[in-house]
Amino acid sequence: MTNQDFTRNEHRRLLNLISSGIDLCFNLGSKLELKGESEEYFDQYCFNYFLRQVDSIDTCMGLICEGKYAECFRIIRSVFEHYLLFLLITKGYVFEEIYELRPPQGVTKKDLFKKIEPRLQENKDILDFEFKGKSLFVRRRGIKSSNGENKRIIPMYYFVLNEYDPILHWVQRIPEIQQAELFPQRDQDLIKYHAHLYSVYLNIKAVIKGLKINKIVDDSVETRIIVHYNFLSLFVHPSSRSNEILEGKRPRHPFQKQIIYMRRYDHYISECLLLYSLFLLKYFLDEILSFLSYNYYIKDHQLFDSFKRQTKQFDYFWFLDEHPHEYDYHCFETLRVYKMRQGKKAPNKIPYYKNPLERLIKLHRSQTELTTGQTYQSPFPRDDAEYATY
């Protein structure tokens, strides 16, 4: 049997559900009816952004069936990062600006703060501000659109993403490149500006900070984001750990005379990738439906509701929005008993896991903890889960 045969046989429900979700997404445009006026360019931009990520997930389906897991992990990592940024583009209404304060000669930093503070308090566009060291941190709302009476706030992240140029940020600073420029000082200013955009708004730490400023995620979800971003990044950056996961720790056979590259079917890696694909598809669909509902009626909404209900059967993945599985309660109770016996304080809630693939394998493995007597009976046991290691 080929990789494709194994994948389709063992993950039929997942594949069918993802496929139906992808079809829903690509047909969403035909389900929209305009309510009145629309920020046409902004709406179209966000809709196209959404469809590009759906297209990437669709590509993953074929790669998973072919056993091209490394390629798929890299795409999923990109889609995940785009999802986090998409949340800010569509509802990151509050953004933070950072100003470096340089007091004039003879003026102390404290005096400068006292002079600036009343002006900041009077400015209705400023929600909050804070002085830290030599910097002033100011939080504002996004820009109001010019359409209609009820002007809509367009998140600043939309403008930042459209303006940021990674070539100006990373390439233009190279001395050899600068030698060919006619206006090097102007280029230096542009380099600093685009470096500022990246550091304040677009790198992963800034994105997470933006999500927290806008109360889109809390501390718990931040932990989950970091866990999955780190895990998926294993396959983007050079790492022997990712090679061990993808190829296994299998020694070369002593009678094998050729060095060959073998693609192998792996139940757990393919399931992990499919679960990532399913939930990122669901998250994107939830977000675009919420976003479009501002200016559009969405017909046949029951089709989207049905898809979201069907995804609940795979909530055991416990990605960003889902809840702990029975297995996690089992681990928590075992941990609590061990901590108590050691005279240490037990955590007051179920800790999040650190390795998605390792946890997925253990979900398929029934187990009894002899020391504590705690038992976990897997609802989907597999014999090979006893020996699978990555």
C-alpha cells in the first residue's frame, strides 16, 4: 500500500471533514449579500488574505497523502503565523506606538514627562500611555474609515502590513547594496523606519503583545501559541530534532549497500498535521464570518454551523480554543498526587502540554499509573502507541 492509501484508510473522517470545510471556504463569496455601504478595498483584502491561507491548507492535504510531512509542517507554520496576524488585521483595534524621548540640554527626563503628560491626557485618541526608561508607550485606536455614518475603525495592523518592506529592512542595510544607492541618508531613514515596523508590530513577540493588548488572547492562550509556534518552527529552521521526528531514529541496515532516502507513512505525524489543518481552517472560517458580518448578510449560515459542530469530535487535540481531554485530567491528577507526596504545592489548573506530537501518541495509549492508581482508558487505542517514540 502507498502512503496515500494508508492516509486515506486511517484518516478518512478527518480528510473528508477538512475537504468539506475547504469547499465551504472557497464558496463563501457566493453566500454574501451586501447590507449597505462597504469598505470595499479593506473587505476584499481581508477576504483574499483568508482564501490564500485556505489555499495553503488545501495544498497540505495533497502533501500529507504523499508523505511529504516536512513540507507540510513548514506550510502549517506559515498558516499559523498568518492566522495570528489576521486576528490583528481584522480586530486589533488598539495599537501601541513607541517614542524615544530625548530631553533638550538642561531639561531632566522627569521635567519632560511632566510637560508631556497633560497633552497626552487631553488627547481623546489616546487610550493609555506609559513612560518606561527613555521611551514613551502610547496606545491608540485604529483609523476610522470615511464610509457611512457609522464609521468603522480600520486596525492599524492592516496599514502596517501593507507598508512594511522586508527588503528595505534586511537587505538595504548591507554595505555592498548601499554603495549602489544615490541617496544613502534617505535609505538609512527608511531602514530604521521598516525595522521599527517589524520590531513593534510584526515579529512574533510583537504580534502576541498586540493580541494581548486587544484582549484577543489571555495568558493561557499565549502559552499555547508559544508551544505550537516553537514546535512548528522545528521544521522551518535547521534542527536535528526535526530530522529525528520525520525520519525516526532507525539505524541503517547492515546489509544496505546504498544510501537512499525513504518516505514512510506515519500515523501520528499525519494525524497531527491533519488536526492542525482542520483547526486552523475552522479558526480562519470563524474569524472571516465574524469580520464579514459587519457589512454582509451571510446566506446558508447553517452549513458553516454544521461544519463547526463536526470539528468538535476532534477537540481532543486541545489547540488554542479547545478544552483539556480526559487524558490531560489523568495526567493532572497523577501530577497532583506526586506533588502532595513530595510536600510540594500542586498546580491549581491543568498545565498545558509542551510537545503536541508526543501528547497525541499518548492519547492513543491506555495506561495505569501504579503508584497513584490513576487509570486512563483511551477512546481510540492503537497497539503501536506503546512503542512509538519521536
